Amino acid sequence: MGATLTASERQVKEQKDLLSLRATVEKQSSALQELRATVEEQSSALQELRATVEELKRENRERPKVAFSASLSETKGPFNTDITLVYKHVFTNIGKAYSPVTGIFKAPVSGIYYFRFTAFGFTSKHRRVSLYKGGQLMVTVTDSSTPHDGEDSGSNGVTLQLEKGEEVYTRLKAEHQVYDDGAHHTTFTGFLISA
């Protein structure tokens, strides 16, 4: 059997146990305070993140949406002079910046835009279509056909910095021809990359 403690020994043991218990409570209290501080920091960071997400959503809603794609829908040329091609069959015209009446894209906002155009040839006529920015030649698609030449298609694209109101369009060179029909071989496409 174990030895019986005296009242004085019991009192000393109880005081040691009480001191040990107090130390444990103090450690847990300190850990709890650290945990509360961490939770407050994370809560603050989460609020900042939510505010950032809301700001990005708002900016995305306010960012202009500009994109168009159209096809010529009929054969053009040859003519005695250069002509602006009018792509009458419109697939998409988000922002209404492309005119199927004039064939001209007019930038609704300043920004960086991407344009691509395709010119198709079905006959022995030469083909040359160029993309212009406000009267200045940017890029061209050319094909010099021979009497035995079959179907040919060429395309080109360019990224342009445009100011609001600047115009972009394609022109068919004099004495040249492009072919199109319901299969939409000859197209003009553009969209805003960033404002």
C-alpha cells in the first residue's frame, strides 16, 4: 500500500497542482489570443480580397465590349479604281462599331485592337486586298493568278493601337478581284483587346 500523505504534504501537492493548472490555463489563454489575432488578420485579408473581386467585376462590366465579324457575300471586281470592300453579311457586331453599309470599322474607344481579313480567289483574276488605318496602308494579301490557277485563299492580321473615332477598313486594288458566296470565303474580323 502506498504511503498516506500528511495534511501538510497534501496541501503542498494541491498548491503544486494548482500552479501547474494556472500555467496551463495561461498557455491556453495566450494561444487563444494568438489564434484570435490570426483570425482577425485573415478576416481583414478576406475583406480586402472580396473588395478586389468586386472592383474587378465592376471594371469588367464597365469595360466596353467590341467585336465584329462579317463576310463579303458576293464577288467584287475588277474595277478601274481601288474600292473599299463592304462586308454585308454580319456574323457578329458587338458594340455596333462596324458598318455593313460602308465597310468601315470606327473605334468606339481608344485601345488595342486585333484585325484579320481573308481574301478568296476562284478565277484567274489577280487578287490584292489591303487593310488601312485611317488612309494608311497596314497589311496586304496578294495573289497573282495564272490562267490555270484554281481556288486560292490568303489572310493577314494585325494588332493596332487606335484612338477613339479612328477608322479601319479593307480595299480591293484596281483591276483585281475577290470572290465570295454563301460559303463566306472572304471575311473581315476585329475585336478590342484592351481599352
